[in-house]
Amino acid sequence: MNDSRSNPADPVFLLAGLRLHVVCSCGRSTKPRIGALTVRHRVSSVTPIRRVIERLRCSRCGDKPTVAEPVH
């Protein structure tokens, strides 16, 4: 992860002000705000960020992302 203060076990509320850099093998990429993403998908604030990343799917092709990491 780019942010040296974050790790996969961090709950999303600690990372809510960051963006999640997400890239898929089909070429789609996005950087949603972690806080907005978790609210939109009704994710508990104590959920580890790794669980959120495990559930991500590309809106274009449906695959899992090749890159998904919190960034400023």
C-alpha cells in the first residue's frame, strides 16, 4: 500500500479520508473515496479494508482488480 500508515487489517473508518486506487486488467481504473464507497455499499465502519478490497469487482468486465490500494 502506498500509505505507510495503513495496513490490510485497518478498519475503513481509519482510512475514510483516503482514496482507493483501483485498476482492472481490462484497463478500467478509478479512485473512489473510501468513506463514500463504504457508505454507498453499506459497509460497517469497523470492516478491515482488505475485506472491502476482496469484494471489489470491475463495473466494466466483472473481474477482480489487479491493483487496489489506499492513496492520498
